[in-house]
Amino acid sequence: MADFGIRRYRTVFISDVHLGTKGCQAELLLDFIRHIECDSLYLVGDIIDGWKLRSGWHWPQSHNDVVQKILRLARKGVNVIYVPGNHDDRVREFTGVHFGGVVVARDAIHETADGKRFLVTHGDEFDGVVQHARWLAILGDYSYRALLAANTLFNRARRRLGFGYWSLSAYLKTRVKNALQFVENFEAAVADEARRRGVDGVICGHIHKAEMRDIDGIVYINDGDWVESCSALVEHPDGRLEILEWAKIRSWSAITRTVDTVDEAILEPVAA
């Protein structure tokens, strides 16, 4: 296996990992964490999927490994800030509390190395469906998980044919008119909140669509997710921000191996 080496960043932002669901790409996330060093790590919501865990338990070793990896980073001195989302909203009850070096915050203001200030929030508070029709959000979540299950089967077939990961669910979302309108409305609402707070931009998650663009003078950044795009936002030492799509960077198919240690999930290469 080729070694990518360690990539050094000032700050890393990840969200929408959805530990506890079958759609979670935990092995790819483990590979990403192994190949980075950073001063600060923001967990921007929906890290653990409490909605799914309440209806049925799914917690393979790789999901436990992700938690252990993050706690290990905190023990090593990385500043880890956990901003909960709607799927892990119970964690909001512990705002201001430290867990093993991880601090829980309702939201946060992050200042980059070049002096820009960003509101960091999961984003569910700007989703009218989540806020005003929770039953509809839960129904949509079940439908979404069914789509992710189909996505898993689809990619299993692609691996057998020698192709890399490709998100069927993300592809379908970009071609549904209502979904596109929802994304546009969400982005505008989050950008408006950043403008109201007097900051330069906003960093969020929630809608599983990695994006970086200007919205009427506000820098809107969505760091994506780890069930579809397998993406993260990183800040370089000079303050430059970049979205990394790890599945595309690695072009590797995720598999797990039964081992005795916490740190041994692996990725094996496939042909592009």
C-alpha cells in the first residue's frame, strides 16, 4: 500500500459522519485521520446518529475506532470542538462540558490564520423541516437511509468491477428540482445568519453537499459528509481553506480487517 505521508493543517472540519448507521464510511474516515496532523479539529454535527441508534443498534468496530481516534487526538493536545447537529442533538444538553478533552459548543466562531472570522454551526436550525415538521424529517431520514443502502450495494458492484467509490445518492440529489431548491434556500439562510453575526463567512454541514462559494459577500462553506462525498474542510497554515474529497484523493475501496488493536482498519487499492 502506497504511503501518502502525513498532511499538516492548522484546522480540520468534519461533519455528518453518522456513526451508528450502515451508510457511514468509517474506514475512509479512519484513513483520513491517520494521514493528518492539526492544531484544532471541529466536529460539525451529526457525528453519532442518535436517531438511528434509538431504533436499532449498529456499531461495528470501525465506528468505535473513529471515536477512539478522535479522543486520542484530544489527549495529544489537539483542540477538539464538538458542535452537535440534529441527529446528535442530545449532546447539546452538555454545552460547555469537556469530555476527555473534547469541548461541546452550541456553535463557535473560528478565526483563520489570515484573520477571517467564520461562524461554525451544523445548520439544522436553518432547516424548516427539521425545526417545524420533525415527523417529516424522520420520515425523510428513513427514505434517505434506504437510498444509502442502495448506494452501498451499487458501490459493492463497482468494486467487483474494479472501479472506485461513486455516490449514487449524491448524483440523484443534484437532479431533483425540489432538492436543489432546498439546498439554495438553506445556503441563503445560513449565509444570512453569518451576516447578522458580523463575521466573514460560515462553515456548516447538515445537507451532505460539500461547497465553497460567495453568497452576497459572505463566504459559504459546507464541509460535506462521510456517507456520500467523504469530504472535509481543511485550513492550511497560511489560512487558506480547501475542501478535500478523500474518496477521490485516495481512489481506494474501503474494507476492514479483524485485528487486536484499535488502529488497524485498512484500505486496499482498486483500479481507477
